Amino acid sequence: MTLIWTTKPFSALTLPELYALLQLRSEVFVVEQTCAFQDIDGHDQAAYHLLGHTETGELAAYTRLFAAGISYPEASIGRVVVSPQFRRYGLGRELLRQSIAAVEQLFGPQPIQIGAQLYLKEFYESFGFQQLGEGYLEDGIPHIHMVRPSSA
């Protein structure tokens, strides 16, 4: 499956795009993971939003991207999500490749930090991320901090 990728600052998102990304995040992070938390956290306005749409316009994959100093001292990728109906196509790997490339294009080659759900540690390690410190609970889900050294 081939997606059409776009990266936009918050101010350039259309209302339908904003609705779709918030709906997808709620579907997965709140409902599927049964985690009551404040997804709309006031950070979307500072982020770039990477959207992967199908040829028919459905939002299949999404991340938000931050410059260094906003979420972490390093640039960062967050809210990594693939729609449940599109998971069987291996889009998670393509989403992370696109996210890393977008961070480097937007902010230049530099380290990237993430707060990863622990069960995805090996997935992120396959992209060069390394665990930083001890694990922690976030909204009842085990997480770890990970960083990917600069590719430059």
C-alpha cells in the first residue's frame, strides 16, 4: 500500500485534517489502549504533523514532530499511530522512516528522542534508537525514553 505523505505546521492543517488526526489518536490511544488521558495537550500548535493518507483520502498513519527544546532537549517524534484498519500493510515501518526523514528535513540532522511504549523497544531499536535510563509508567503504560544519534 502506498500512502501520500504530507508534513504541515499546525496553522496549515485544514479542519478535516485536524478532525481526522484527533479522531485517529482518540481511537487508538484512548479507546483501543483503554487509557483515559488528555490527548489534546496543548503541544499540537508547536508541532509539525506528518499525515499519511490513502489514495482515497483516508488518514492511515500519523506522527507529530517537534524541534529540539520543545518536548525534549533533542528533536522528537510523538503520537506515532497507524489506523487499525491499515496495520496489516507494514505501515509502521514506513511511518517511522518518513518521520525521521521529515525531522531531518525540517530541523537538520540531529539526535531524535522519543518516549516509546516498552513493547515497541525492538521496533525502535531497528531504526537506531537506544534506550536512555530506566523505564517509567505513563498513563499506566510502561514506557522508556529512547534516542537516535544524529545521522550526520
